[in-house]
Amino acid sequence: MAENSREPAQTSPVDSADAAWVSLPAPFPPDVLNQYCRDIEALFRVNPYFFFDEWRQTGPDAFHAEFENQSSQTRQMLDLRVTQGPGRGMTVTYNGGIKKRTVFTIEPTPEGSRMIITDDYDLLPAAERERRQSEVDKSLKAWAESLRLYFLRLKRWSWLPGWRWYLRRVWIPMKPSARRIVWLIYLITVAEFFFFLFVLLIYLIEQKN
């Protein structure tokens, strides 16, 4: 499960006087996880509170995004720039909003990797940050949990032909609400299939008696 912290007594993973962070396990070695994280659009779209109206690339490592953050009930129009580091991770800096940057740190673990997502708010003067407290992104823990499940699905089902294509080209671009509906339909379909097998089994047993 994802774990998060914003306790003053704890040390921020990055050099910042005002940061929130969350960690999650990933079932890939650091180098493989780094490759998946290079698709920065997929990382952001996985967030279940981000409803995107637009995402477009404006340069080799630059993007423009317009979306509603339903965790803070705010609309965002941001220009993002992605740089590699620290280590195998990456840093997304913002032009717009109250965040300075989001840092993705990747560390090796015996089971694969651990990713730490840090939102750095050390951009504006303290008084202005306090005044705009309502704009703070409250989706960080939910984002990490959704990424954890996304990485698990990649690991577990990538042997299926077309699975990675489906995730990236069909599932990821959906609105979060549409993704939830799709998974619910899948669950209902699977339940109906097993119910059919159960009824068929009963029928076959009765036919033999």
C-alpha cells in the first residue's frame, strides 16, 4: 500500500521547506521502472482526481496540460518541463499554479523498486502559500495507490497480446470515471461467466443422475 507523510518532524525527500510526499512499491527493477516513468503523460493521467481537457507536447521534454483537479476543486492550466534525476528518477517543474515541482525518486528494493512522489510547494512566499491553501493538491495518496495498481497490472498481464497497447492507448486516455465503469463492467462480465459455468456444471451433474 502507498504511504504518505507531511510531518514537519520528518525529513523531506527533497531540499524543500514545504513539501508533501508519498511512497509506493513497484514490481520492476529501477531501470525498468525508469523506462515506464518516461511516459510522463501516463503517470499524470493515472491520477484518479485529474480530469484532463488537454495534454499536448510542446517540446522534447515540455508539455501543456489543462485539467480539473477534483481533490481541490480547482482548474489547472500548466506548462510542465521534465528533467532526468535525481538518480533513476525524474523531476517535473511547473510554470503556473502553486507547486514548484514534483519529484519522482526511484530506489531499489528486494521486491523491485520503491517510488517516492514529492510535491514541492516551496515556490511562493509563505504568506501567499497560506492564503492559497485551498489549492494544495489533496490527491497525492490516491495518485500513488493508482500508480501502484497500474504497475501491478503491467507486470501481471503484459504476457497477454495487446495488453500494453490497450492500457496505454485505450484505458489511460479515459476519464477516471469511465475507467471505473469499465473495470466494473469487466467484473460483472467475469461474475456472469462463472455463474454460467456453475449453472452448466449443475446441469451436467443432473443429466448424469
